[in-house]
Amino acid sequence: MQTTASPSLPATRQTASVRAPGPARPYGRYLYLAINIAILVFLLAPIAIVVVFALNPTPFIQFPPVGVSLRWFEKFFASRDFMHALGFSLEVAVLTTLSATALGASAALALARGNLPGARLIVATMLSPLMLPAILTGLALFQTYVLLDVGRPTWGLVAGHTLVTLPYVVRTTLAVLHNFDLRLEEAAQNLGASPVRTFFEVTLPLIKPGVLAGAIFAFIVSFDQFPVSLFLVSPGNETLPVTLFNYLKFDLDGTIGAASVVSIVLAFVVVIGLDRTVGLRSYVKL
Amino acid sequence: MNSTTATRPNGLALFILPSALLFALFFFLPIGLMAVMSVLTGNPVVMPKVAFTTKHYVRMIGDPFYLEVIWTTIRIGLVTTLVALAIGYPLAHWMARIKSRTGHALLLIAVLAPMLTGIVVRTFAWMTLLSDKGVVNETLMSLGFISQPLKLMYTETGIVVGLVHIYVPFMVLTLTGVIGRIDERLEQAAENLGASPLRAFLEVTLPLSVPGILAGSLLVFALAISAYVTPILLGGFQIMTLPILIYQQISANFNVGFAAALGIVLLVISLLLVVAYNRALGLVSGQRELQ
């Protein structure tokens, strides 16, 4: 799976071993490490805090915690609203992943191989939903659905999610395609394979890691998506982040903590799966 | 890219069509409609007579309240960007220079973990930390540093803290790619010639990483000015930013035209940032070709 390593990754790491041992300056080094560890604490402590509150049995958010209980998890899993939202979020995320992966991977193939004029501009356009405020995508789609009088259908929400997740698939697939040895396809065709057979037996298996990585990103981004959903969900049919947000406006109890832990665990399972199957480092590039 | 070797599109080019259709129908058309709505007197579907108007934009420019909202949004974005840069840079530098593979993987997981935790969840975490009876205040009071809880939530400071936490990973990942490309031997050469590590960093690494600083800052700024959840929950509905105002115009006032006009303002600011971001990234790749 290392064949897909992005070219932009620091290739200088190997040269590090030639470093001459400079004069020891321990204080500067300690300060450097101390600052960095403080930053890591800042990044990770809030996530740890969520777990603490999910397990703390008091009815209000209270610190320091007084014990460990699973009552908030019971409340979360017993709540019809939360369970409906969780199910709806998973449904939307799965539909989004399927459409974003199919569209994004084929677009990447066309961009890398189709000799399209203005390919750079098209790539920039397809990546633009990452930089443009998602809340604008939500607002614009909401206004369009109102004008066309289509209501707030699930496909409308999935279309919005597909738009904001497609860039991830395009990017990871393009990264793989750019490191692709074209001679492999030529060899297959020289040996008598038709272009279609070459595609399914050579091209597709080789770009699979990139497509898969994009699909996993698409799933996570869709599952956590908020601003687009905010405009496009209908009352009674909300995604989990919207339900959590509405709950948070009025209540601040451990149920939110439990719901958070469930979604964190879900994201981690997906990411560890990603790391195990295709390797994470190659795709983390902004 | 091989697009320069042959000029005629081949059969594979057709694979772009489904995505092109998606963008046309669900991106360009809606944003175009938003632009149109921002200069109309009403909803052309519901109302029989609509006319062209600039009243939504005039209202925005004429009322100090709306200008104040735009300025608050930009101010929060700027402070968030600067803080994210200040704390993102050291971590990015460590990630780019760390020798052990395991160490690098652990740092990467630490940076990605917050990114993979939803925005609503992370904002909830900061509410539990920053509220009057939150972790920070309880800890400081029990240690006797303060007798009254500090007002951390429902302030711009609280919003900035939350936003920095949410967007600093984007800064780190952008910077670490750029710093990683700077040849470490340049720093060593400076040190061998007698510069202190700090001076070698300030005079060699820092100037070479400026394109990364620009790209990361523009990205974080663009994300921060369009944030909704964090400003509304940590600001407690008391601090108004552009995205909050836009949603309020839709949900409470149902003033679609004014919301569209506000959306266009946010869009124009964002588009300018996208262009600048691509320029900054162009500088990065130009630098890579030089090496």
C-alpha cells in the first residue's frame, strides 16, 4: 500500500540521520517540547472531558466528577429522538458516501486521463466546496428548494452532502492517479486486453485505495455535517448533529456526552479501519 | 499532468459529466438563484409582482448594526487565525521534524482526533470547560486563584477558544506539509556556521515557510468567518456574526431576500480568500519545483 505515498510528503526524513550532533542546548529543547505538549493537551483534553461527563452520573454538568455510571448511555439509547436521528444520519451518510464516491472517482478519472481542456480550473472548482462556507451551500440549496417547491426531501439533503464530500473523493483519487504507472495499462493492452477489461482488471484495483480513503472521509464528513443539514432537514427528520445542537440549546446534561462518545467511537472505528486498510499518512494533505 | 501532451479529450472525459451535472444543478444554479433573490423585492414563486431592488444591500450598508455584525465576524476570524497560527506552528514544526515514525503517527492521530469529532460535540466540550461552573472555573476556584468565576462563556474570547480548537488542525496539516519540504540541512548549515537554533529557525525555516503560513491562515480565516455552531453556542445568542444573522433571517424573519444579500457578502469575502489561498499554494508548489 506504500505505492500510493503522496509526493508532497517530506522525503527529507531519511537525510536526517546525517545530522551532525550540534552543541547540546537542553533548555531550548525542553521549552520546545513543553510548548508542544501543552498544545497537544489543548487539542485532546476537550475530547477526554466529554468522555468524563458521559460517565459522570450527576444530572448537571459537574466538576470534579463524582462517579462512573452508564445512565446517560441508557438514556441516549432509550431516546426515540436520538435513535431516530442516529438512524437518519447513518442513512444519509451511507447514501452520500455511495453517490460522492461514484461521482468523485469518475470525475477524478476524467480529470487525470480525459485530456480535458482546463482540467486545473475544473479541479479548483470541484474542490471549492471545501473553502466556501458550507452554510452558504445550505442557504442556497434551501432557497432553491423553496423556489422550486420541492419541500425538504431526503434526496435534497443527500445532494447537499454529496456536494461537500465530493472534494475529498476527488482529491484522494487524483493523488493515486498521479502516482500511477501508465505502462501497466499499456502492458495489459499489448497483451490483448480490451480497454474495458484493462480498466476493471488493472486500473480499478490500483486506484482502489484512493477511492476507499475518499469514501471513508465522505462518510465521516457527512455523518458530522452540520451547516448544510441545518437548512435542509425537516422537523421530525433531523440528523444527529442537528438533534444534538437543538438539545444543547436547552439542556446540558450527560446525554449529550453519551451521544458524543458514540459518535466519537464511530469516527475512530472508521479511521482505524482506514489506517489498517489503506494507510492514513498518504492522504492527509491539505 | 498529461493534459498538455494531447489536446483532444478522449472517452474518459465523459466521466466528468455526472459531477458536472451535480455542480450545475446543486451548486451553480442555487448560488445564481441566491444572487438573483438578493436583488428582488420578493419571492417570484409566491408573489405575482416582483421588481428589481437594491434595498437589501442599502439596508446592510445603511444600518450600523449590520456593519458591526460584519466587522465582528471578521474580527473573530482574524483573532482565531492568529491564535491558530501561534499554536499550530510549533506543532506543525515538530510533526515535520520528528524522527521516529511512531512519534509521527501518534502526533498525526492527535491532530486528526479533534477533526474527526463533530463540531457540535467539540462545542459541547468547550461549554463544559468554559461555563461558570465549568471545569476551568471550578479548578481555578478550588485552587484559590480566583473567588468569582471568570466570565469565559458568552464572550468573544470563548468563541475564539472554541474556534481555534476546531480549526487549528487545518493549520497544522497545511504547515507541516510546507515545513517538511524545507531541507533540514539548510538549518544545519546555518547552525554549523555559528547561528543558534533559534536564529537558524528565524532566518532560514520561518521565511521559507511563509507560503504555508499564508495558505493555512487563509484557510482558517475562511472557515472561522463561516462558523455557525460555535459562535451561537459559546456566544449564547449574545454575539452576532454573519452566519448567525443569515440563519436568523431565514428561521425567524423569513426574509429570504435579505438573507440572500448577506449570503452574497459572505460569498464575495470567501471567494477573495479562495483566490488568495490558491495563489499561496501556487507559491508553495513553485518553491517545490525550485528544489
